[in-house]
Amino acid sequence: MWFFLDPSNKIIDVSPDWDSQAGTLGGALVARRGIVGRSLWDFVNGAETRSYLKAVFFWGRQSGRGLSLPYRCDAPNLRRECRMDIAPDSEGGLEVRHHLLAETPVAGQKLSGTDAPGQQCSQCLRWEGPDGWRDLMIATPPQATFVTYVICPDCRRAANRALGRDSNGAGGLGD
């Protein structure tokens, strides 16, 4: 599954299998006819996630090199490990490919509204709690919970490694 971005991050094309995959990602809301011609940022939740992706895209365009980043795209009771490959073109656009690496059925944890943390890493889907970042598969997220999408320190370090930055983030995405 792939999409092409123009230099302003407008979606200009998607892979032929896009609509068949859209059913598992949100149906008509992300079907080809609803996204081509629109800004990618219309579909990215969380200021920190947008900032992270903008930095990664900027790096790819400026360096002229591609990079790969791991992420998760879970479904109810299904853990999905994925990889995003980003390749710049000579005109400032980007080809962004998504690869499903592994799918694992899991029994989700059900949390009460008072137990549910409020920050979730948009890349690895771990939740931040009082005891650090935890991997929680939530079968039915609490309705009243407001989620703020962020980038956890581990995912920042992984991105910095992919960008060839040092572990403290110097010149990279920071911690």
C-alpha cells in the first residue's frame, strides 16, 4: 500500500489496492476519492505526530535519501507490526509505502475510564502511565477517555537512528 505526496504534502496518488485496504483502516473516510487532492495533515492526529512526520519528511527531501520507520497499526484484538518506507523523488515529492510485517491475535485489556492513560505513542501505540510507557491492547477503549497522540522516547530514538543522528537526538528529533 502506498501514496505519493507533492512537495506541499498533498496526496496526489494512492496504490491500486488502496480502497480494498481502506475497509480495515476506516472505510469510506479514507477511500481514494476522499483523500486524493487533500493534505496529508487532514488525516494525522496530534500536533506532536504531525511535527514528527514533518521532520522525517523534511530530512528525506533535504538528504535525498530514503528511510524506513517501524510503527503499529492495530485493529481490535489484532496487533499489527508495520514499516513505513519513505523515498524522495527529484521534484520534492515523496513516495510513502506501508508494509504489514506481522499480525498477531491478542485478547485486549479493558480499562475503566479512570484507569486509562491519556497519552499514546502514535508510532508504537504504547500508553504513558505513572510507571512509564506500557503496551496495552485495548479491545474497547473507554468512551470518555481523551487521547493525546505523542511520540515516545523509544520511537524518537529509533527515528534518530534511521536519520543517522546520535542517541541524544543532536540534530535530530530530540527527546
